[in-house]
Amino acid sequence: MNLMVFADVPLGMWSILYTQIQNCWIQFFILTNLGIILLIE
């Protein structure tokens, strides 16, 4: 990927994108933990 493309993207867009990715990971992490707990019991 070209780094110049990243420079053109506003910081606001990146922070929103980062937050969404973070939320997805948190949800994925919680779901995985729940699945493991259900499997153990």
C-alpha cells in the first residue's frame, strides 16, 4: 500500500475506523470467551 494515500485520509476518519475495529475485537473476544466457557461446562 502507498503511504501517501494514508496521509491524505483525515485523522477523524482514522480514529472512527480504529474505534470500530477495536469494538469488533472486543465483541469477538467476549464471544470467544463465552464459547469456551460453554464448551467447558
